[in-house]
Amino acid sequence: MKHILLSGAVLASALMVNTAAAADYTLKFGHLANDDNTWNKAALQFEKLVEEKSNGRIDVKVYPNSQLGSEMDIINGIQLGTVDMTISGESLQNWAPKAALLAIPYAIRDGEHMKAVADGPLGDEIEAQITKQSGLIPLTWFERGPRNLTSNKPIETPEALKGTILRVPNVPIFVEVWDELGAKPTPMAFSEVFTSLQQGTIHAQENPLSLINSASFFEVQKFVNKTEHVRSWIYVVIGKRQLEKMPEDLQQIVRESANEMQAYERKMFQEDETKLVELLQSKGMTFVDVDKDAFRDAALPAVQGSLNDEQLELFGKIQKL
């Protein structure tokens, strides 16, 4: 009896090995977000969908937390064939200049406008250039939380920015736009922002609500001014070679699963944005409605001046939608 049980255990183990080895294709999906981020939860949902729909013919392995390196490392890995998928946005402009439009101030008005751009002919135009020039195929996209301005006084108009020392990321267009708006933009590493706000070296900063909360800026800033000056999206991409080496039926499963993943992530994103407003309010922050048209009109000369001819043409088309 003992011998039979042992044989059964060995047989079960062998079957498990065979099952694990049964996948015809493996997709290594590396990204920068942490385990609790909606992007990672969406990636895990994609893994589940693909493996179920393909009956195990595709094995998806998700690597969050920059386990496979920086964003550029992962993109280079996809191009070399050592990684298969990632989540990337305006970094793709290193290959495809039109990808810069994914995070340009005042390009996108609201969520509906973003959907019209990303899902329409202009989105197709951006995606086509990404694929042609980087070898990556955008499968779907996620909306990112809009960037808002925090401060210790209400800032409802550009005029109220006068004299405000504002931390910005080291991105030339951000410096130019906030300078045009009347602030004193100061590029600074994100890790230094909290202490600089606490000490009064800077007066304000701008980021999505998720970062305002996770960085505890509510401890050193009283107001969230709803400038929503950057509304952007980010793509889930796969290597063109990696996708096209699969038979058509499996390619279709990957694309279908990506579309379902988008809907799954969007629901979580919208719920999180609502919760973040309530959470920041409970921690003492006041949300201020601003004159968005005044901010946009004042910023446009700097935005347009920072774009090359190709980007400027696309920006104009986006504005007309």
C-alpha cells in the first residue's frame, strides 16, 4: 500500500511538471508599479484571462516592482527578446515623437476627450508610429490620474501663482509652462519634495492624487487646486515579434484579454480616484475649483513652443476633437 501511494505521488508530481511545461508560449510581463497598484492588479487579471482562454497554451508571468529593471531596461529587453510586455507612456517618445502627446499639459480636457483621442484615429496614428519605430505593439491603454497643484493658499487663477516657488520634475516643458503661468518652477528630485515643502524652500508641488497621498503631502500642504493640467494615458505594450510568432487564434486571445483588462483596470481606477479625494479631505486637505480655461489659455504659448512641427500638428488635431 505504501508503494502504491508513493507511486501515486510520483505520478501526480510528473503530471504537474508536464502541465507546467505544456505552455506553447510564455509572456514575461514586467512593469514598475508595486503589488497593490491597479496596474499590477490588472496585469494579474490579464494573466488569468490569457491562461484560461488559451487553455494553458500561453503562460503569462508578471514581474511588478521593477523586478526586471527600469522602464527603459524593460523596453530594451522587449526589443532584444528577453522580455515580452510592459506598461509605458511618454518614454516611448525616445523612438516615436508622437508618444510625447501622452503627457503634454493641456492636450487632454477630460476623460471623455482622452477616450476619443486614444480610441480614435489620432490614437491609431500614435500607436502606428510606436510600432513602426520601436517594435512594440500597444495592446490597450490605462488612464492616469490627472496632475493637480498643491499649496498652502488657494490658487484659483494664474495670477495667484505670482511668487510661488513650485517644484516640478526635470522636464523642460513643465518648467516652461509653469514659468509662463507666473510661478517660479524649480526642478527637484521627488525624494526631496516633502522636506523642501516642510522647510519652506518651495511653496507648492504638482502630482496626481495617488502620489499626493502616498508621499504624505497632506502633512505639509493644505490645498489641492484642481488644475488637472496634465491628463495622460499609458500603454500596455507587447513586442511585435513576440505577438506575431503566435498563431492567429492565440494573438486574438491576447488582444481580447487586453481589452477585458482595460475595463477591469478602469473600474478600479475610478473607484480609487473617488476614495483618494475622500481620504485627502479626511486628512485636512481642501479641494479648490480653479479657472481651468484661464490656466489653459495662459499655458498654451509655452506648450506649443515646446513641440516640434510633427507634434504640434498632432496637438492641434487633438485640440479640435
